[in-house]
Amino acid sequence: MARYFLEVSYDGSSFGGFQIQANQQTIQGEIEKALETIFRAPLALSGASRTDAGVHGLQNFFHFDTDLAIEAKHIYNMNALLPKTIVVKNIYSVPDEAHARFDAIKRAYIYKIHTQKNPFLEGRSWYYPFPVNMELMQTAAQSLLTYTHFETFSKKNTQVNTFECHITKAFWEMTEDGYTFHIESNRFLRGMIRGLVGTLLQVGRGQISLEKWHEIVLSNNEQLADFSTPAHGLYLSLIEYPSFLKKIV
Amino acid sequence: MARYFLEVSYDGSSFGGFQIQANQQTIQGEIEKALETIFRAPLALSGASRTDAGVHGLQNFFHFDTDLAIEAKHIYNMNALLPKTIVVKNIYSVPDEAHARFDAIKRAYIYKIHTQKNPFLEGRSWYYPFPVNMELMQTAAQSLLTYTHFETFSKKNTQVNTFECHITKAFWEMTEDGYTFHIESNRFLRGMIRGLVGTLLQVGRGQISLEKWHEIVLSNNEQLADFSTPAHGLYLSLIEYPSFLKKIV
């Protein structure tokens, strides 16, 4: 058996999430269906990052094992079979023990906000017309690099045994349509980015002072974080692995 | 009675077209509904350009007459009532005899094509993965400025009494995702841009020589044009009026 990584991109709007589950159209479910059609045998996929329903993926990965000959033309075949909103970008040959989820050394997300109603950003960005103090939001975002324990920003129905994350980037960028939050870490907790964005916006609107912001981060109390930020502004943008990915050509 | 122009933008994907009609959700229908809710009286709209079902509008206009006081806050009220995919951008005070359709002196459209499957361009651009000769397509596009009679590119179930158009721009632009056709004219005929784009792509794919292209333009035979180009790549991008628009503030 040989192991392969599948690099995908998807518009999460029309899917009930990433991971396969009964009675829901999911990214994983659609890709397994396409693989089964092409190879006439079921192939089990193991995903790198389980994005929630409605969250988009600019880059996400699966691994799978097979004895079948995987070739570049299968990228074309899969894209012809998959819904228009899921794209296979590459297939990589990897060492037998490589794991899409556990071997990821870095993940990055962006959260897009637009401040003027825009018909073409609907479902791709959050329409948030309220004035914010960007300087305060930037200061609060930067402080995330000084913390390592993020229990406050983790939804509690989760099975993790540690709330430690090493955030290496966290900043707001002004864009043509509004502003975008960028964050990069070795790992993320369930609901973490939406909780961070929601709470940072409260800082930006003056509902939370910077002093209170630090208290909330240190509180380990998820009741103090704002998780109401909608899924459709969030994009998993990058997953980084050690240099073991070898593109199938 | 005073006359006003309403400047709008919309994602045409989810609408049965621009102009009001029975049993279809249309741009005009939704805006008339919002106006009636705000002013508690029906207000009849007259549209500038009747885009087909699925065609997007970056800029389009309506005019309407009323004795009611129209203020800038009504832009906000309308956007709160309208579907997320329709936006009122501005309201203008205009002379009583100004006409949204007949006073337009220039219209511009773009047609977007992407060459790699992309989940985020779905419904916003046409996925057209076939190789084309851009130089030939550019030459054919430029030749449009030398013609004035466009019967070949007009669908025949139309009530116009002239096929004369004065095209002032027609070119292809390379983009990050593929290429975009730009066209600007004093007026357009029914189906004209989709017919032009479809036929230009046949030139680009070598299915029609440049010589044959000129023959087709001169033939006045719409059977020779390719109208199969889908609506969702097309955007009405600009309508220009004499300088009589006065922004409501």
C-alpha cells in the first residue's frame, strides 16, 4: 500500500461541513464518492482539518492508502465528477507513515469582513457595517502572540486534552471592501477563530476595554468569549507539512 | 411630482431576470416591494437595461416619480429590506424629463472567464478550460469598432427597429484567473454580448478563421453566431448619462 495526500479547495456554503456524516452533503463524503466512482472501490479518507459547516477551504488535505496506480489524470477525473464548489488541486505521494492531521506543523486561517452591503460578497465575507477602532483591535490581536493557553476560546464539547496553541501570526489587514483577520498557529481549538474574531470586534466597538480583553483571555471561561461570528467569513487558508510532499505528475 | 434615479448592483444568480414579471423573483419586483413597504404606496420603476436571468449588475439604474420626500436614509432603509444580493448604491435627483433607459449615452459590459476549476468563481465567471489563441481573439474583438450593423448578434424575438450600435471599446484582458471581455457601446441588442463572446471564442479555438469571422459579422444571419455562452459570466458594469445626476444627501 502507498499513501497519498489530496490537496483540496472548497466553498463551504452548500455543505454540511467537512467530515463525513449521515444525511449531510460533506466535503469528505463528496470526495470519497468521486474516488469510489473512479477506482471502483471504496477508499477511506483521513482529513487534516475538520472545518465547520459553511466554513470555506482555500487549502485543506486528506490522506488515503491504496495499491492502485495514482496518476495526474486522476486530478482531472475527480474534478469532472465533483460538485463545482469542490476542487482537487493536487495529489502528492508521501511516506507511508505521513498523517494529514498529525503531521501538520502550521495552519492558517483568514476571516473576511466587508463594511458596505455588497451582493457579490454574500456568503464569502461577513457584512459588518459597524464602526470599529482598528488600532485597539490590532493591539488586542498582537497580544495573542504572548499567550499560549486558549481555553477561553474553545467550545467545550470537544475531546482535546490540551488548550495550548503557539500562535505565530495574528493581525488585521485593511482590504478594498473592509478588513480581514489573519491568524497562524501550530494548532487551533474548536470554534477558536470565530470566538477570537467575535471578541476582538467587541474590543473594536468599545464594548470591551483592552484591560478586560486580557482578563477574558486569562479567564479560561468560554462564556466570556463571543462565538456568534458567522461561518461564511472564515477560510482555512494554509496547512504546512515537513517537506515530504511529492507532487504526482 | 419629482423624478429620481436609483443606482443598483445585484448578483443575478438567484433572480429570474431584471424586469418585473409574474411568478418570478426579479430585481425590479424586489425593489418595488421594498419601496412600497417604506413609502406605504406603490411606486412604478422604469429600468435602464433589462439584464437577462442570471446576468449580474455592477451598476444599473431605475427612474421613478414621487411627491414624497426622498432622503439619503432611504438608501439605508431599502438595503435593510432588500435581499442580500441586491444593493441600492445611490439615489439621484434628476430633471423631470430624464429617462433611465433613453437618456443613457453609454453602456459597458464585462464577461469573465476562468480557466482552472475554482469553487469561489462558481456562478460569477464561466469555467472554460479550453486553450484559445488570444491574439486572434483580440484582433477579431478590435474589428468590432469598424462595424456598426450587428444584426448577426441579435436574437430575433425582439422589437428593435435598428441594429446599429456604435461600439467604442471591445477587447480581451488577461486576469489572474483567466481572461475578461470588455465592451462599451451606445446601445446593445438582445443577446448581443453573449453572442459576441461565444463567436469570438470560436475564433480563439480555431473553429472560425478571421476571414470567416468578418463574413459572419456581415451576414446578418444570427444562425451563424454562437449564443450558447452562459449568463453567469456576464456583468452590466456601467451606464453613463449626461451630467444631470444629483446625489441625494
